[in-house]
Amino acid sequence: MRILMVTEDLPHPAPGGLARHVLTLGQALQQAGHHVDYLGNGCSPTAWLLSRLSPGQQLYTLLGSPPRGWKERSTGAFNPYRRPYTARRYAQAVVAIADNYDVVHYHGHFPNIAHYLPSHINFVQTRHDQGSDCLMQIRFRNGAVCTETAPEACAECAVDGPNSLQRCVSAWAVRRFRREVVSAFRRHKVIFVSESIRRSWLRCAGPGEWGAVVHNFIDYGQVQAAQEQPPAIARRSRYNVFIAAKLYQPKGVGALLECLQGRLPSDMQLVIAGEGMQMSELQARYAGDTVTFLGWLDYPELLARCAGADLVVVPSLLEESCATTILEALALGRPTMSLARGGTPELQCYARYPGQLLLFDAMQDLADRLITYRECHTRTDWPDFCGDVAAGIPRILEIYRTVPE
């Protein structure tokens, strides 16, 4: 098949999880004998990205500059025209080259793109977050998971304490966006990366045959390579606990550190990789002999740190869709702790051994177990991982070839 992968997250100087997912899938499909090209934004390709393209592969930069904020912050309201405008622009870029491909597969932040695409294009999109109905994409507000479905309630995420006009405009934006997404999902095929985010969509869209569920996956070959050269870790006699997360409230690092303050044993070292708006605050408050902040790490070093840890913790407060950090830790055989939220419980099927993925109802419960946990699993000769991208390709190809009713 000739396949066009589309994402506005590439090119990027520091590609995130979604961009890596697109490249992982694209490379695996290419290795399986298909031809894969990419359609991305208008930024200049990085050397890192170009090194991952095979001879003959194309990188089109027709999506233009990354979307701006359209003054939503200064007006205190979501703009009803912002998301339709961007989705229409992306759709026009897809239409310009879609006839050269058997299937177009979109991974991005504008699910309403399919509303603007003609039905004859074989178009599939993967939903990686809760942005199908939540304009903030994560359904998290005031330090807790948000379960609101009324468009008027969404105005609270545009500004604290919206006035009547702001609430009205934001509700208009949400209603218009959701109507377009419903149309998009009815017109073209959709994949959800967990049953959890599919259920979240049902809260707003109502019951129906809304797409298929295909979990996220990883490049197991790249993960295996990380086991061969884990980094030297200072004071290796300590029990090493590793966290890789963006340092802002929804990812829960601050909440976990608060629960652990003054309680971490001297024989335990908590190592945190990542950056974000809370980094300076958390460093000033918690950095010390038992807590180390590494800042941003590139992906190979991140995997190596994970491989060298005794325990991996993913403390997200939000409902993670399908955390690849957990998949990577499970593939490496690392014991992993997280909250039993979102799509995380669905990942138990990828555990290497009983009790590898430990889930908790509350952060305090996780912290209490963490400070007493000392299990070590040193095995590295694991067999093939069922969460490898190669295992997911047959199902994705099946969806590509399915003709919508």
C-alpha cells in the first residue's frame, strides 16, 4: 500500500510522544513492504527526522506554520472559528496529494479535519487523547479529572470565572467543534488508543459504533537496545526509582513529591526526568540527597535510564489514554506503579509477570507502597513484546482496507 502519515507535530526540534508514534508506525510499515510518506508542518526538517527517512520517502511540509492561539487567552474565551479554520486548512493540504495514496492516516490535534474531507478519500485518524470533545485535550481541571459534558462548563478552562459573554462564546466554540467531530467520525474511520478514551467520547457523542480500539505500541528493538548500555547511576547501592514526565500539575509529580516529603528512606533515590512549568518550584522545594532532577532527556537516554531503574513510577493525576512510558517500562521488565485511571488498567495485559504493573486508587496509597517497595527484577533476556509495533500492524492494515458502510 502507499500510505501517507499526517501530523502537525513534525518536524519539531524536540519531538514528543505523538510524533515518535507516527515515525515508529511509519518505519514499521515501510519495513513490512509498504511505501510511507509524511505530511507535516512548515518548519524545516531536523537532522534527526531526516535520518529516519528511507531513500525515496517524501516529507511534505504543506500544513504550514503551527496554529496560533487566536487571542483566546487575552479574550478569555474559546474562539468558535479557530479549530474549524485550522482543520479546513489541513484538509486542503491532504486533498492536494491524497490521490497519490491508498490511505491517509492522521495523528494530530484537530479531529474535525475529517469533516472537511471528501468521502472518497480513504482516511483514518488515530485519537491519542481526549481532544475529540475537550478543547484542552486532557479533561483535567482544578487539580482533578473533569467529567463535565455541558459546553457551558468548558468556559471555565478558557478563563477563571468567565463572565456571561465569555461563557456564551466558549460554549458556541465547543458545540461547533463537537458537531464537526461527530460528522468527521461518521464520515471517516477512527482509531482510539484505548477503550477508556472511546468511552469518554461516548459521554458527549452518545452510544454508537464509534471507531475501533488499537492500543499504543512501542519499537521494541529500540527498547531492547537501551538495556545494553544503561547509564551510570550515582550511588547505585540505593534503590533507584525513575519518573519521566512533564513537570506540570496534571502529570502528578508534584502531588507525589508532596506525599513523599520527609518520608523517602535514605537507601532510595528518586530520579526525575522532564521539564515543565513546575520545574523550578519542584526543584527548589524537593531537590536534595534523595531526589534528583535531570531535566529534559533525549529518547535513547530516557530509555536507558528506565532500563537502569529498579522501579518506574508514572504518577499522572489525569486519565492517561495509553501511556507509552508504561509500555516501555513493562517491556524492559521494570516494576511499574501508577494510578488506576484512564487507559492504564487496560495495560495489565502487557505485564511480563504477575504484579509488575501495580495500580492504586489514590496518590497517598501509591506513595505509602513506594517507600516500602524493594523488589528487584534483573532479567533482561525477555522474549518478544506483545506491545511491539509489529504486533499492531495487522490490525491497522485491516482498518486501512476496511470499506466504511
